[in-house]
Amino acid sequence: MAVSRALSDAVWPAVPTGGLVLVPVGSTEQHGPHLPLDTDTVIAHAVARRCADALPTGASGPLSVAPPLAYGASGEHADFPGTVSIGHEALRAVIVELVRSLSLWAGRVVFVNGHGGNTATLDGALGQLRAEGHDVAWTGCEVPGGDAHAGRTETSLMLHLTPERVRPDAAVAGDTRPLAVLLPELMARGVRAVSPSGVIGDPAGASAEEGRRAMDAMASAAVRRIDAWTVDGRGRLVDRARTPRPGAVRR
């Protein structure tokens, strides 16, 4: 990404106004014994940077990537040392105030979310912000068919993005049942109740090449959604090829 796209590198006279700002949102939480605590943040930031490189300026104007929001709603991981969660209420307040501040000089704002635990908060906060008249939306970093947490998918992504920070010798398999099966107990008792290692999935077979393909797919999907700008009732960007939910709006 060009230095001018990174908001943290800019001086104020060089900050483009009226354009699109991408805000990566991640977490600081356990990712098993082999991945760093900032895994979600690293992935969301990488997707945002790739989007900034690939998006046409067009109607959205100049592009900037804000510094990532590295703390999220990670209460389900609270039993693991190193996890830092600010909870849903605080995260919602941060998102709302970020957009209100950005709107003083930016145009559109897109949150690029790398942590599933943030989704309900993003839905609520962006619903409020859009009702206030802000041109804001969010998109996730999903890999179709990927496992849930610190398994093969995230391990491959991190081997691609920051291989020196992955500890393959420490990787272990966790609970490999589908997330839909695990979710009731996970929400009631936390991740540690279903996986003492913190892994949901199996890192075995992860590779940097698989991570590269996954990153390309995530970034391409995010670019497609942002460029189409079809926003559902929760503030989520959806693929225009899909049937929009009631309340979806298109530019």
C-alpha cells in the first residue's frame, strides 16, 4: 500500500478529505498455543490494505486506511491469559464516536472486521449511525469453508502474512465439530469449555500458499462489496448478486 493511503503515516495537510476511510477492526485474544494474540487484527488490517490498493477511487473519492482497532468484544475467550476484551457496550461507543469524528472530514467509512465476536456490536452501532445519516457500512473477513478459530484457515493466513510469528511446533488440534454445534455451549461457558487449547478446528496441513489464496479471496470479496455498495438493514455490505434483505439500499 502506498504510504499516502495509511492514515497513520500522513501529515494533516496531506490527508484526503471527502473520501473513503477503511477502519480495520480486530481483537486481542488467544489464538491457541501457536498463533499471536493479534491474529484477527493482522488479518483485518491486511484485507483493508489490499482493498485500498484494488478499489477504484470513483465515486468514493480518495482512499485512506485508518490504524486498526485492536480491541474488541472477546468475552468468550476471557478464561485465557492474554485476552483483552472491552465488551460490547464499550466497543459500540468506540465505533459510534469514531464515525462521528471521521465524518467531520471523511466521506464514506467502512469497517473491515476480523473477529466474529464483534458482529452483533457492529450491527447495532452501524444501524444507529446510518439512522443519524452517516454513510457507513461494514464487511467481514470470511473464508468459505474455513474452520472457526486458530485452525487451518487462520494458521495458513498467518503463515502467509507473518510467518515468523507462527509457532508450528506448538500447534494442536482442538474441537473439530461444526461451530453451529459448539455455539450454544461456547456462548454459555466460553471457549475453554469446548477447547482447553483454545483451538476450534485443526491447524494440520496449514500452508502459506493456502493462506495467500484465502487472503486473495477475502480481499476480492471485500472489494466487490465495497464497490457495489449494497447495504442491508444492519449496515452490512452484501454481494449485489445475492438477493438483498429488506431495507437494503444501493447507490
